[in-house]
Amino acid sequence: MYWFNPMYFLFIAPALLLAFIAQIWLKSTYASAMKKPAPLSGAAAARHILDSAGLQDVRIEQIPGQLSDHYDPSAKVLRLSPDVYQSRSLGAVGIAAHEAGHAIQDAKHYAPLVLRNLAVPTASFGSSASWILLIIGMIFQWNFLLLAGIVLFGCVVVFQLINLPVEFDASARAKRVLVDLNIVPQEDMHVVRNMLYAAALTYVAATLQAVLTLLYYIMIYMGRRD
């Protein structure tokens, strides 16, 4: 029963450890940044950034949840959680600026974002269907299903690899624009940078786990062929 094999958890242990560290760091930096005052709310900062980039057509909405913030390229809407939308804090403007960075990427047709958007349907299907095929393939020792599951999960890994430069670039844009538009003083930017670095590390950890998982199942498949 390979899906319960303790060796799997040993195999992906580096990724799990990195994810644990990233989550702790993110919670710590987020909590700290949300206590530091900023001249604008997250919503106002996002509006200022978008307008300065000529993106008056991009709407900003408040949505429920915590850290549920995201940009929807299909609807041209930047959606912010209540804490980020309403709060006048460095944490709020940092997150809002990051999401506004995605809107700017979209407007400029940033290549990795275009690729990521194209890969979303395949990755969404692969993330659920791959596990079904992998488990059935291992239960009945049907190597063709195991291989199909590996290929589909490979699509998820490709999506996550494409997503890394998208997230890194959005954070880089956020850090530049916050200073350029005088939303955050230069001396306070270390607070925002630490939070964005921690958030980026969570994406790195998730990608590493996906890559190691893919390698694990490839090893199983290759072992069955011998």
C-alpha cells in the first residue's frame, strides 16, 4: 500500500520541514506587519497603485476569509480579505500591493502569468484525477493507470513551477511601487519585505513537495517495470 508507505513521508520530509518553517514565519511576520500603521488602508493602497498604472477598470472587492486575497484575471477584479481591505497597516498595504502586482502583470501580458492562466484548467483536473489514477493503479498493479496518474500529476508540478516566477515578480513589483508612490516609507519597508519573503517561501515549499512527490511515484513506476 504505497500511498500509506512511511517512506513517502521520509522522501518528502525536506519539503514538509520547509513548509512548517514557512508557515510559522508567515504567521509571525503577518501578525507583526498588521500591527504597524500605514497611511492608507489596503483597499486605498491597491486603488492608488492600480490607478497609477492606468488600470482604473480593475475593480476592488472585499471577500470573506483570512489571507484569501487574490486577483481574478478573468473578471478583472482584485479581491481582498476584510483585514487587508479595511486595515491601515503595513501588512495590509503589502498584501494589497502584491495582488495589485498581479493585475499589472495581467495588463502587461507578463508571459509566466499568461502561461499560468492557460495551465489552470489542466492543473485543476490533474490535481484531483491524478490521485484517483495513482491509487487505482497501485491497488490493481495496473502500470498504465499509474503512468497516467504520473503524467497528470506532472501537469500540476509544471503549473507550480510556472507559478513561482509569477509570485516572485508580483512581490518585486509590490516592493518597488510601495516606495515609488510613497505608500510605505523606505525605513519601514523591511517589515513588508519580510512578510512577502515568508509568503514566497510557502510557494517554494509547496512546489518542492509536489516535485518530490512526483519523483517518488516515478521511482515506484520504474521499480515495477524492472
